[in-house]
Amino acid sequence: MIRMDISMVLFLYLLFTAVLTLIIWSFFSFGTKLKTFSSDEKHVWHCSICSFTYIDSRHDELSKCPRCGSYNQRMKTENFTGKYS
């Protein structure tokens, strides 16, 4: 039998728990990485009052700014294909 001090047992327990937690966390978060800011212009809004850029996928023509509460109207912009959206 291996003789161990109580402090060594606690250290090994905490070490294995931390390693196991890190492995489980990395396994589950591997597929759910944060997505980069997409170039899909239909959901990106820019507030004309406070200059806050935000995403609102529920509205098409009018959107309420989450920072200042003002309503913003969609402006027609030219996208990369040369067409107006």
C-alpha cells in the first residue's frame, strides 16, 4: 500500500477534478464556438442617434435600438453584388 499524506490526496483530487472539468468543457464547447460577425446585412442595424451597431432579426423595416430606445429605419445600401437591398 502506498502511504500518502492528506494534503497530497487533496491535491491529486483537485488536480483530477480540474483536468476532468477542462476536458468536458472543451468537448462541449468545441462545436459551439462564437461565430464571427457575419456579412449578412439584413439583420445588422446602426442607430442614427447613439451610433450603436446591433443585430435584430425580428424586424425588417423598423427596429428599436437596445441602447437608447430610438427607432431606426432601414436604409437601402449597396451590397457587394452591386444590387440594392
